[in-house]
Amino acid sequence: MNQTIHKKPKILILFSDTGGGHRSAAEAIIEAAEIMYPQEIDIELIDFFKQYSPPPFNYLPNLYPAMVRIPQAWGMGYRLSNGGRQSRLLVKSTWLYVRRSVQQLITQHPSDLVISVHPVSTAAYPSAFKFHKIPFFTVVTDLVTTHAFWYNPKTDLCLVPTWEAAKRAFHFGLKEEQVKVVGLPVAERFCAPPGDKKTVKRKLKIPEDRPHILLVGGGEGMGPLASTAKAIAKDCPTVSLSIITGRNKRLERELKLQTWQIPTMIHGFVKEMPDYMRSADIIVTKAGPGTISEALIAGLPMILYSRLPGQEDGNVSYVVSKGAGFWATKPHQISTLINQILESPEKYHQAVTACKRLSRPEAAREIAQIIAERLGIFTQSRA
């Protein structure tokens, strides 16, 4: 008897390392798909800027860290381009220059479905893929004040993290059947049961008898981490503190040379971030969408101290208005807030409850299921 061999559907995920959130979301989707459909889907991850963009666009991932360190200029660029007419004009003005690279991408990576987790590939690429009859999905990785680039009416399905992002999609011309609210996909390790906090603290060598504060600045260690850490150490004598500096080696060295009045642990880029979140009572962080989504899943109240103008403005109002956290920009305001939260069990538990209400730990798996349904994998599996 001849055995029928089914070709595995091929999925192409377009991302770029302009900020850590795009890669993290893509990897979370891949992880969920491999868990749920381990033998049935073939997924390839492409950094479209680095691998398939002509100069100077191929340099953008390397330039991004320097660009976001000038927030005023970033915010101005965001506002000037954030409109339906402006975004269409920008895409049209560059298309002739980039179209050959896009065609190379399509030819060299044949696929059954394309997923974009980056606003630029969403703005520019759907028409080219649809010309080849390849379905195009968008997974939006900003939470609230999402850029117009995210919303291309040619996309087959736009998966958004919040209802606020869905309203933006409708504003820019997408129809109701094109938009689905699923949450922001995060890695499976952030979605596991929290376990016992004392056990996690013991594992990380964190004092078990003190409230624990987690201070992070994203993958690049951005924001006033040093001055904030010093204010916490001075004004919050009953807590312990973990500082995660990410890839900012200079800051890590600087902080390790300091003398601290409270138990203080300083780390660079860590793989155990889920455990650090589970060990903490409060997280002090910039308003990045990935960290916010992970903190919501952990039920971890937030103090947000900085934001990237434009795309992260709405993150602050979202967290504060929903009761999941607080906004404070000055070190002494942050340390005062920490004391107020820890001294008010009611305020603390209200924030924990709000976090859990807003969390969407199943987002990555829901996206994987949507992909499988589109590719007819359930039908194949039952056949």
C-alpha cells in the first residue's frame, strides 16, 4: 500500500530587531506552534530589514538603540508619520526602491502563510504577497497608541493585543472581520503557574523576609536606573532590590561598584526573568509592551518611570487607568510610591487583581490555533 505524504505548511514570520518586542513576540508564536503542532508546521523567522532591505534600511536594526536614546526626535518622527495619508505616502515613495528586495524574499522563501510582527513590513508588504496568493497576517506588538503602519487594509487578519488597538484598526479602515483581540504573545515560561514565592527567592538568593523590588530598563537598560536605584536604597530601608541592566554593560559595572544600604542584586541580561518577576512584589520599569504584558500575567503591580514617545504613551494611561500600576518619573517619587503601596495592603491587592484581570497568558497559543485553522491542519490531522 502506498502511503500518502503530506507536505508541512510553511509559515514565514517577518520581524526586525528594532526593539526587543518584535523578536520576542515572534519567538513566542513559534514556541506555541511547536508545542501544539510539533510535526505539522514549518516556521521560518526573517529579519526583513537586515536580510532583505537595501541600504540604508538594512542598517536600521543596528541604529535603533542610538535612535531611541533621543526620545524627542523619535516622538516627532512618530507623530509626523502616524496617519493614514502620511503612512501611505511613505510606503509609495519607497516602494520602487525596495520592491526588488521584496520579490527576492518571496522567491527565496516560498510560504503558505506570512505573519508580520513589525509595523513597517505590515505597511509595505501585503500587496506583494497577495499578488502571489499568499495569505498575510499581522500580529500587532504595541499595546494602545499603535502606529498607522500596523493597519494595512490588505492584510487578511490583524491580531491585536487590546480593544484600544482594535479601535485604532477600525479608525484606519480595517473591517470588523479582519480584526481579532488576542493579547500580546509572550514566551511560555512567563505563563507557567507562579509557584511559591519563598522558593523562588531562595533559588535566586534573594532575602525571603523583605518585600522585593525589581528594577528593569528593558533589553538596553534604558532610563534613570542608577538614580532610581539609589533613591530606593535610601528611602525604602525595609526592601530588597534586584536591578536588571540588560545589555548595558557600562551601567552594570557602575552599579556593582556602589555601596548599597539594602540587599541589592545587580545583573545584566538574564534568562530567568520570569522567576525574577515571581520573586518581586513591585516592578519598576519603562513602559515597554512586552514587560507590561509579562507583569500582568505575573500579577505584578508596576511603577512606570519612562516611555518612548508615541508608541508607548498609551501604555502608561492604559496601566494607570486600569488600576494595574502607577506613573512616576522622578526617583524620589518612585521610592515614595513604593512605600505607599507596601504600606497599603488594599492598594496593593487592588493592583494585583487588576493585573490578573488584564492578563492574556493564552495569547501565543491562541495565535497558533488561528494559524492552524487557516492552514487546515485540523482537517489534515483527522483525515
